[in-house]
Amino acid sequence: LRLASSFPNEHLQVSIGSFIDMRYRQRDHYIARICETIYRSYQIRPGNYLVFFTSYAFMQKVQAHFTSAYPDLETRVQIRGSDDVQRADFLANFFTLENTLGFAIMGGVFAEGIDYVGHSLIGAIIVGVGLPHASTEQQLIQQDFESLQLDGFDYAYRFPGLTRVQQSAGRVIRSETDRGVIILLDRRFQQAGYRHYFPPHWQAQHCHNIDTLEQSLQQFWADSHG
């Protein structure tokens, strides 16, 4: 079921950063570039942003590098197994402050069911296509759908991953007056097998390097009156 957005399409910009390779064997080589992209995107329009990752381990690597490389910008990070008090403290930064950069997990408590209205969140940076980790369960799901003459990879991996991506990205525009950006960092987002399943209102722009992304974001915020 694919539905149009309830909100004006021009209030949202979706950009694909194909200069990042988030495949497992490659991703560690791109940590510095990921951090530079986060920092430069933030500097164009300071505000509240969430950066979403598929795993705690990689998120912690990126956050550690980011803190070292850009000590002028404070970050908040989702804690594994956090309790209600810790979760409330994390969220309070977005609802009471205007320059918060948070690192969180796709499919986690901060990626679904929360309305970050207005300036509570002006950008989501999605790092990776969200594929589930390979496991016996996922392999069985893949085999089951392939036995039905369907694409087993889609059902076992691609669809669950894109569901997490869209849930996380969906935090940005929560009212008719919200304006914001979604930045998809992974060259696989540019592939037809992924773009085909984007929501209809995602008119994604392809950015082949950080400079192109920066120019695109500058233009969007210059045109935006939010």
C-alpha cells in the first residue's frame, strides 16, 4: 500500500549520498567521510538532527570519531538497554533545545511512534539501508519466499530494511508547517531495487560527493521559509 504524503512535498528534501559505501566490509573505511557529511550538513542549517544507524557497534565507532574530529559540536547517543529515565532525558534535548545532534538506532524507540513536531527535528541522516543481520531465521525466510517463486532477498532483507529506513525518516515531517531534510547515506539507495520502493513523495536527489550534497541543502534551506 503506497499512499501520498499528507503534507506539502516541497517542505521535504530527500538526498542520496552515493559517496558512502555501507556494505559490511567497506563501511569502516568511510567513517571519517560519514562524520564530515554529518558535520557539514548540520553547519548549513544548525538545529535538531537525528543520525540513525543499523547497529550499536558501528554507531559507537562513528560517534567516537565524530567527537574527536568535531569537539565543538556536542552529541547525544542512544544507550543500549536504556531505562525510562534515560530515554526521557534523550528526548528532552529535542523538545527543549534547538541545536541537538543525536545518534540513534533504526527501528529503535526514537525511530518510531514519536512526533518531533516543528523545530524538534529538522533533519534525519540515515546511515545504511537497514538490512537485518544475516541469520538462520532470515535465511529460512528467504528460502521460503523463493520456493513461492518470489524474490527471497526482498522479503527477508530489503523490505524489513526499507521499513526501518522509512520509519526513521518519517520522524522529520509531522505537521503541515514542518520543513526538513532526509539524507540517505549509502550508494545502494541509488540502485533501482531500492529507489523503486521509496514513498511517492520522496523526490530524491542524487549527490555524488559531499560538495554536491552541501549545495543541494543550501538551496533547499534558502528556498524554505520555515
